[in-house]
Amino acid sequence: MKNPYEILGVTKNTTDDEIKNAYRILAKKYHPDLNPTKKGAEQKFKEISVAYKLIKNKEAREKFEKGSYDEKFTEASFRSEPFNSEFQESRRRYTYHFDENSDADDDLFKSFFSGTRGNGGGIDIRGQDHLYSMEIDLRDAIRGTEREIMLTEGKKLKVKIPAGINNKEKLRFKHQGGLGIGKGKPGDAFVEIVITPSSTFKINGSNLEIEVPLSLDEAINGSKIKVPTIDGIVMLTVPPGVNTGTKIRIKEKGMPIGKGNDYGDQIVIVRVVLPKNMDAEFREFIKNWSKNHPYNPREI
């Protein structure tokens, strides 16, 4: 037989109120009528119900520890089979009738369905929320875009992604989730936006950073070079005499700031790269130049 303490996530030293609270949370999570689409909910609810009856108070726990319980009932209840007649009646009473003369455990279930009962003893339960995930690139996250997603029921939903959305931010679409029971309204659909990492740009606050290599000539004499931005290629003026680590700013090519029309900047970090093939002429030139113009970069 399964351990009822483990099923409810409690210990032998847990108080009656704590056991009742653990049962309340789990029962609401797995009650078949509250979770009609959750796989295995009915069997899990059955196990939770049996476990609670076995250890719900001091008297019940003492009987359980002494082995004074109906083993045939508990073993059948823990098996993966449909609800037996006792559980069917228990579930029916909890869900539909709320018998005022039933035991105190019914109060837990009355709170689940409070305000959800329909006419004729039925119930009205709001549908489940559905969560979807959508990947977009950095540019679409910054500038905004519109995409389409297929819902569980086969319906297509247009998703308007606002400019400046954050990674893992969720967009809510009312009544686009699971269908409700009775007069219960449908649940909502939530679309989690996942921004795929960029191999080009690094986000630093409201700015975007990019590293650009320069040749010795470009670094020493300055130049105009092509640099990618979130909106395409631009020509960037590199001033003479830049070193590796020099930062050049391109205004308003970064992340959105707040909900307005302001943007951060793009920061271009230059990296001076030596030529792969340095012949004897080049080496001799550098050697002679260094003799006539000595300097120690570690002292600058």
C-alpha cells in the first residue's frame, strides 16, 4: 500500500490543520471536475482522498499506525481503475449536491465550487488557461511584430507582439483557453515570448553592444566601415588612433526605453587585429619605427 504521508507531502509530526491544508491544495489541483483535461487527475484525486481519510486527524492516524483500517478498501482505491461506487457517490456529492449533513470534509469541496453552481444542481466552472510558447528574434522583440499561432482546438490566433517586449514575458488573450463547464466562461490563452539569443548583439541595459574588428590601417588612420544594426547596415566613421576596447556610439539603435518612443544606443566596441601573415618587411618596419618612437603601453 502507498504511504499516505508521502502522497500528501506531510510527516507524522504534521498537525491536523497542516494535513488538511495539504489535502485542500492537492484535491483542488487534481479534482476531475476542476481539471477535466489533466491526464491521470481522477486516479490522483482518488489516492489523495484515501490518504486523507487514513491520516486526517489523530484518531485516524492512530488507527492507521496500528493497522486498523480496511486494507481491501485502500488497496482497491490506490489501484489505477475507475472510481468504485463509494468514490463515485463521494465525488457526486462533493461536486453537485453539497449535502449539508455530510461530514466536515465536504467543506473543503464546497469552497472549490463556491459561486459556480448552476440551475438544477449543476455546476458552472471556468475553463482552464492554456500556455503556449513562441520564439522571435531580437529585431522583432525590439521593433514589434505580428505572428500567428495554432491553438489546441485548431483555431488560429493572431499575436501582436509589442515593441520592447522582454524575454519570457507572457501575453494574455481572454477566453481563448479551454472551454468552461456549464455556464462557465472559457479560460485564457497565454503566449510566452522567447527571444532567441543573437550571435551579433549583446543586450546591456537599454543599449545593444557589438564588437567590430579593425585592421591596423583603419585603427591608425581612421576609416569608414560597414556596421550591422538592428535595422540594417550603416556606415560608421572610425576616428584615427583608436585602440582595442574603444567604444563608438550609434544613437537610438538600441532597446526601447519604457513605453514611449525613446530608444537606447548601439555601442560599437572596436578590436584591433594584426595581419595573419606578417612578412619580414613588415616586421623590420615595426622594429625600426619602435626604436625611433619608444613607448610602454602598460604605463599609459
